[in-house]
Amino acid sequence: MVEYIVYRLGGLLEADDKLSVMGLSSAGELPPEDMELYNCASTVLRKFGVEGRHSVGAAVRTRSGKLYAALDLRSRKSAICAEPGAISAAHSAGDYELEAIIAVCRSRDGSRLIPISPCGSCRELIHYHQPECRVLFEYDGSVVNVKAAELFRFPLIQV
Ligand SMILES: [Zn+2]
């Protein structure tokens, strides 16, 4: 049995200044700690992402409550996802207990940042380091919160 939480989209967000600033117009009713994680990943992408070099921002929250963020790295011939960078940043601070992770990329029209499901390599990586880590991503119109150990039940989604 898959244990996951689905946050339905819609409602409520127009009244929240923080959310409208971050451009999350349809990503639902996340609990504050997960909203903070989303905002952290969004901020690193919006603030430091360079067109042509970066297209994804990721943030991980550890059991200590700290957040670590990273960008993906792209060149003409290779690419490294953002999630390993965020995990490595946590590990590099001696903070190993991963609690939740999220990665975001721009929607096609650029109007918002979408929580995306990890690629196969990142799924394996997250699971290897913390099978209980929660992974948040948009799926079928909702933000899903699922343990890394259960990620393989969800298809890879092209945004
Ligand atoms: Zn990946």
C-alpha cells in the first residue's frame, strides 16, 4: 500500500501575499514547513538561476529543521540535477538526516514554478541516503508528498 498525502490544488492562495510573491498561484494548501521548503527551492532558482545554465532549484529539509538549496548544472553536453546538490550541501554541513525534498522548474509559460518529480537517478539517490525522506512534487493536478521508498510507483513526468 502506498502511503502518501495529496494536497488538492486551488483556493485560498489569492489572499496570501507570500504565495503570490513567489508565484505559486495553484500549488495548493501545503503545510507551512513544506511551503517554506517550496519557497526555498523557488528562491534559489529565481534569484540565482541563469538562463541556459540552470532550470531547476531544489531544497532539502533535514530533521534539524535546516534547509539546504541548490541549482542544477547544465552545459551543452551534460547536466547534473539540483537534488544531489541540495543533499550534498546538507551532508557537507554534517547534517545527514533528510526529512523532505522538493525540486521546482518554471512552467512552460514562465508564470509559476512547478514542483517536479525526481528523475530516476535522483529517486535512487534520495532513496539510498534516506528511504523515509518525503518527496514533494506535482502530480495529476495536486502536490504529492510521498516517501522516497515509494517513489518508484509514480511515473516520470515531463514538464
Ligand atoms: Zn535528477
